[in-house]
Amino acid sequence: MNKLRTLIIEDEEPARDLVKAYLKDNEHIELIGECADGFTGVKTINETK
């Protein structure tokens, strides 16, 4: 089964850390990065396609 490629976009660093901790043990999710704002998130998505 393919992994779900995931990018965390959240402006609060503690919230990003919580999401990362929650997702890191899920074998079906590949965390490709994290961003603090939507603009950077869209740029990162376009760069990682």
C-alpha cells in the first residue's frame, strides 16, 4: 500500500510538534515536511511533487 505523503502546515510550533509526534509512528504516513504558513506550504508542495 502507498504511504500518504503529508505536509504539516501550522503557524504554532507546539501544535506542529504535537501533530508530528502523533503521525511519526503511523506506518501509512510519510511526513515530507512542515511549514509555518500557507504560502510556504504551497511552495513546498509544488517543489516536492
